Amino acid sequence: MGKFTGVLLASDFDNTLIHTEPALRTGEPIPPLSEGNRKALEYFMAEGGQFAVATGRSLPDARPVALGVPSNAPTVIYNGAAIYDYTRGEYVDARYLTDSVPRIREYISIVLEKFPKLGAEFYHEDDFIHACAVNAHVLHHRRLSDAPMLEVASPAEVPSPIAKI
């Protein structure tokens, strides 16, 4: 038993564990985890602690995070809508937006109409992302991952289930 046995530590990834803002803005590569953070995480886990990344990223967007950051607990993705174990290659749990959510596609369409500078990404439980009103920000965001993106004309074209918008 180590001094951190029974302790779970979860950290956001973007601009918390690693400063990714320049990569989002310019499309440059995401910097690696700092050596100090790596050593701290390895020490924490060696002393019995469990470490997990908790992120708003999608399944494919979080994959490089999971592979590049030492952890010994599943990754929280989609801002908490799902927990995925990259070691086992499976979801531990997931709670998605369903068609029972009243008129969600209609509401997103209204928002995009009222704010024409906005873009929207629709995340699913697989490695695919749908986007509408694609703009420079959405394109930069997509460059941060290898996730395939399909542009659609409206939210009505996006299939269910939706993990995050």
C-alpha cells in the first residue's frame, strides 16, 4: 500500500495538464506532457494512486491523450458523458443525448441561425464527427485529431445517438 492508495485523481487535459491553446489557434502540434508532470503522475501512481484524464474530447480526439499521458484508470470523455478504457478498448459507461431530448436538433438549428459565426460539431460513440456551419475554428479544432469529419447542411442530418454537441 502506498500513500495514495484509494485516491483517484482526474485532470482535464486541454490547457490544464498540457497547454494546447496555441495548437488550437494555429494548427501546430500539441506539445508533449512536461517532464515534471510526467514524473509527478508516475510517482502518484507508484504510490498506489489512480490517475485519469477527464476531457471534453471525443473518443478519437482523446486517444492520443490516453496514449501520451501516464494513467491507470479509464478516461472520462465527452465532458463526462462517457468513460472509456483505452487499455481494454471498450466503454465502461456512457450516457448520450437521445431523440427523447425535446427538439435538440431544432434548438441547435435556431442557435446556428441566430449566431452565423458559430460552428457545431456533433460527437458520437464511434470515431466519426459530424459538423455543420463549419468555420475556421471548427477546422482548426479538427486538425488536433485524426477523427474523420463529415460536413452536413443541418443538425437534422446528424444521426443518433449524440454524445456531445
